[in-house]
Amino acid sequence: MASLGVNIDHIANVRQARQTVEPDPVTMALLAELGGADGITAHLREDRRHIQDRDLRLLKETVRSRLNLEMAATPEMVQIALEVSPDMVTLVPEKREEITTEGGLAISSSKLHLKEIIQKLKSAGIPVSLFVDPITEELEASSMIGATWVELHTGNYAEAKWSAQPLELAKIQEGTAKARSLGLRVNAGHGLTYQNVEPIASINGIEELNIGHTIIARSIAVGLKEAVREMKNLIQRPRKEPLFGKQSY
Ligand code: PXP
């Protein structure tokens, strides 16, 4: 059964829209944990558009579950990760002009660079996850350079029309099996919602789903603790039959 990592960047987005002190992602992380979050994810971006350095340092002190630092593979971020020492680091591609992370890392073309960073973090006791598309070549490269986890990019699945969704789901299923056969641990995330999460949550071998936007959006209506609880119930609901194909009509 997959666990739930809650991405709190979107709380910081609201705060930064007014350049003020509220809402505070650090205090909201506690509510997410009370609702059942198994981990808290924060992405410190190079342009500091949402999470700030201060948030990260306080989260390190206050998070009682697990702190997953999402970051670009740059010397500045590696230095910060070494100072803060989160429970894990997820390396993601980052472009200034993007609204959110747009796709997986191109690992096969930057193996040496990523390998060096993974080794540096690992030797400081910080395991590394690589955000990747479910493509065999990228999974093989991830395993080769020493990643502990991969986080499979579910964005294409989430954005696919209903008729294309089974194919995108099958890619995540196959990617999970391939990654596991390479000895990698598997997380997944991006674009998951209350409507589309269940087929992904039912894939054997995925350990954790990282979900942000939909939970924070739902929390405006029901509060963060309840929004997290609802998502956790969906992810961990006992299933009698595979949900694959549920939406065909
Ligand atoms: N995983 C990664 C690597 C991400 O970059 C993001 C977005 O910040 C998420 C998961 C969560 O995506 P969403 O906000 O669409 O749930």
C-alpha cells in the first residue's frame, strides 16, 4: 500500500503572492501530518518563487514524518542539502520559465554529473531519488549511477484524455516493474488528483505518492488536515478488483 508525501510548495505560493508571512508552510506541514501525511515534500527553487531557505531550515526541525527536499542538481542546492540534511533528496529538472516541473530528468545524458551529486549526498547519509519518466533507458541509467529511488513522473497519465489514460497507466506499471527489477525503490507523482489517483495507488511496488496541488486546492474547502485524510483514504482503500479501465464507457 502506497504512503502519501504531501507537497507544501503551493502553500508557500499563496504567501509569496503577497510577500507576507501567511499562510506559513511550516505550520501547515504539521496539519498535513495530523491528517496522515507520511512525508512532507518541499521544492527549494533556484528563483525562490515559493519555498524559502527559512522554510526548509524550520521544516527540518519541525517535521516529524520525513522531509523530502526536491531540488535541481546544482552546486548551490547540493550545498544547502548538505547543511540542512533532509531525510531524502529528490532531484528534478528545473527551468525558470516553467509553471511547475515539466518532465523527468534526462539522466542518460548527464550520468557523470548526477552520479557525483548522488555520491556526495549519499556519503552524507542522504539517499537520493531521481524524478524520471517511466522509460527503460532512464531507469537503467538511474540504477547505474546509484540512485536509491526513482520517482516516476505521472504527469502524462494525469493529463491524458480518458481514451489514452490506460496506455499511460500501463507505462507507469511497466516502469515500476522495471525499476524494481533493477533494484530501485519506486515513488511516483505529479498531476495526481482525487479523481485519478486510485489506479496509480493500486500499482504494486510503488512505495509513496507525492501529491501537492490537488490537496492544497481541496484544503481551501475542507481544511488541510481533512484534505490529507481524504487523499490517504483514497490511496489506501482496500480494492477488490484492479481499477484499470474503470473510466471506459
Ligand atoms: N513530484 C515532483 C517531482 C514534483 O515536482 C511535483 C510538483 O511540485 C509533485 C510531485 C507534485 O505535483 P502536484 O502538485 O501536481 O501534485
